[in-house]
Amino acid sequence: KSIIKLAQTIVPDIQHRDNAGPGWVIEYPEEDLFKVVRAGDFVLSRTNAPIIKYALYCLRNNISAHIQGKSLSAPFLALLNKSKKKTVKEFLKWLADWEKEESKRLALKNRSTEAVIDMVESFEFLCDGLSKIDELKKRIKQVCDTKPDNEQITFSTIHGAKGLERRRAFLIMRTFKLEKSQEEKNIYYTAITRAKEELY
């Protein structure tokens, strides 16, 4: 009921079932995520960078986790191959130039640069501590292409989680832009309603 009550702030007509339990909506600090998240939970973000960051944390700490959806590695590998760089240091320098050029190109068309920024932030997490491109390609596949399993923490963008539910879902609130548009509110509504009982 508490989750539906929150969803009603965006879609007033939605109703809970007669037999719905009270449920929980809990504000919780993001930095304490790994104190409470566990296998079977959803961790949802509007953008890729935070889920890359946390999936990488899980990989490094032997925590079973995967990223929901189709192969997330494809756009990262495509951009990496486009750069034709031989080392991670050279690639990061190329990436900084690519970010400037792409952001300028999009700004001239009055289009959002958010996807460019998200890609760059994601790569910064993926490149951390690496020097060789082959190592980076391996890490991209390890982080982005893990197979789903109900005994894992599931990281996902809102798009990747559409139509799916978990008993508990954690939303990375700093990634949402509720004041922007109705479309953004709809994205938030989709995120809220992925939780069956507990929403953090």
C-alpha cells in the first residue's frame, strides 16, 4: 500500500489490491547500500554509470551480481574499438576529446549530452587500475555480460527492468530528474512499481 501511495503522486488513478500488505518505503543513504542489499534485490538507476560502479564493486569483492538486460558491453566495446588506442592511458585521453566533440555536436542540435557524460563516467569506473586494452575488454565483459540468476543482486537501468518485479528494490535517487518533464516522472513511476513489498 505504501508503494502504491507513492506511485499515486504520479499516476493518481492507480489502486492497490484489496489484499495488499502495508509495504515499506524507506529513505536510506546510498553509501550504505551494501549493508542492506542482498541476493534477489533490484538496484535501479536511471543511468548506466552507477550500476557499472556497483557491479564492478561486486566483482572485486566476490559478491554475486549481474546487470539486467541485453548485452551492455556492446556500446562500450564499439567505442573502445573506434578509438583504435593501444593503452588505457591513450584511450582515456581520446575519450576526453570525444566527450568534448560529442557534447559540442549535440549542444548545437539542442540535444541532451547526458548519454555522453554517462558513457564517460562508466568508462572511468571500468578503466580504474588498468593499463592494457585487453584487460579493459575483459573487464567490460565480466561486469556487463554476467548471466542472470535469482541468487544474485540485480543491477539495472529503469529501461532494463520494465515488466520485472522484485520483493525489494533500491532506487539510486540522484540519477532521477523529477522536475524535468512528464517523461521523467513516468520513468520514476516505472522504477517505483518494480518493488513488490519494500522500496528503498
